[in-house]
Amino acid sequence: MKKIIPLAALALLAITAHAAPLKVVATIPDLGDIAQKVGGTTAEVYTMASGLEDPHNVLMKPSMISKLQQADLFIVLGLDLEHAYAPALLAESRNQKIQLGKSGYLDCAKGISVRDVPKSLDRSEGEQHAQGNPHYNLDPGRMKVAAGEIADRMGQLDPANAATYKANAQAFGAKLEAKFAEWKAKLAGKNIKFVSYHPDMVYFAERFGLTHVGTIQPKPGVEPGPRYIDELISKMKQEGVTLIAKESFYSDRLPGQIAKATGARVISVPIMVHGTKAASDYIAFIDALVNAFAGQ
Ligand SMILES: [Zn+2]
């Protein structure tokens, strides 16, 4: 019986499902997870990044091009986060439906408020956040907005299922809202002052009232010299920083050296869905991040 029931369910799905599922490609797993939750049974979602790598430097694979060739919708976090790989793959795909400016290209950053927009741009120093800070996937509030944008665009591309996409996004938003109180309570009253390796924690810190004192990188994507490290150590001592949040894909060397000099504790944190085993979907990812900061 155990084998017969799923097969019967599959057969039923094949009859009732949309004739051609909406084919979606998302850059990071956070967008992939949310797109799948919003798209439900009528969307097929492929995600480019594994979640374990630096989101600025995702390894390009030929399979990504074939997925883009067949896609109806391409979803990016935007603000140049995907600058190192997405534009090249998109051009290579030659899929006109999903090129920049077309209805099959969704830049979720268009609908959210962006932090750290630079007054001047100088990529010669390796500036990775030329359009502002792209790591808003660490803020559940902004990702609730992104879920609504994904539902709207899926509805435009597949009007027959627009109401379902909208309802799915609302259900996801309601789940996030329900978790907010729990996340805030876990971090409340801890007066957490921390530094991170890369400036990817600003939205998270702002949302949950943590004090983000600085970063090991002097600029996004730029590795520090000894003088900068000395200055950071002095600043951490002055401001009583007790925590270093090291994104899981960075080396332990500098965080360890700074921890030794300051007495701060180092925690390894995911910055995307699938960044650790526990971060199995978007809500589990924020759970893992909150628990790491709360010392649980
Ligand atoms: Zn970054």
C-alpha cells in the first residue's frame, strides 16, 4: 500500500496541475525557497548558489545556462550581488524572456529600502556593494516584501494561478510574522555588540536591535592589512565588543587572531539558506542565525 498511495497522488497531480509549470531560476537559495513556497505545485524552481559559498562569487556551471534557457522567470536579489556570474550566464542563455528589463527578469531589490548606498563608486578597490548593501536576505521583513513581489510577477506570467501565488505569499508572510516575536524575544536584553567579517549583517542587526560595530574587511570584498586590524582591535576594546560573527565560508585565521587580542567569542554563521545543515529553509535559516547570536 505504501507504494501505491504516492503513485496515485502523483497521477492525480498530473491531471490537476497546470499544463506547463512555471519554470523559475533563482540565484540564491533564499529566493529559491521563497519562490517554491509562493509557486507551490505549479512552479518548478532551480537555484544557482548552494548556500555554502560567498554569494558574491558563485561558481558558474554549464547546467545553469541550460536552466536559464528554459526559464520563464529569473529572480535576483539585485544590487550587484550576482554581478560576478549572473549577467554572463544570462547573456549566454540567449533567452529573450528573462533578460534585464523583460517581464521574466525580477530584481527583488526594486521593492525594498536599501541601506549603505555609496555616494561615490570606485570598483578599483574591489568595492562589492556599489549599488548599496545587497544582503537584505538576512532581514525577514524585507524578504516578506520580496515574497509579495515574486507572487505579483508569477501572477503576471501565469494569470490562471495568480490568486494562488498571492495566497501562498500571504501565508508565508503570516508565518514570518508569527516568528518575529520569538526571534526578538531570544535576542532581547542581550545588548549584543559584534563585528562581522563582511558587511552582510547590517539589515539583520537593524531588524533585531543588535549593535554592528564594524567589519574585518575594511571595504566589501577587500582583505585588511595589519594596521587596519590593529585599529579594529582598539575599537572593539573601546566599545566592549564581545562577539565576532564569522560567515561560514571565510577562514578562521583573522577572526581567531582578533578574538585572541580582544577576548571576543567567534561564532560561525550562515548568511543564506543551506549555509549550515540547520538552515534548511528560510525560516530555519533565520532560526539558526538568531540561535547563534543568542548563544543557543
Ligand atoms: Zn556583500
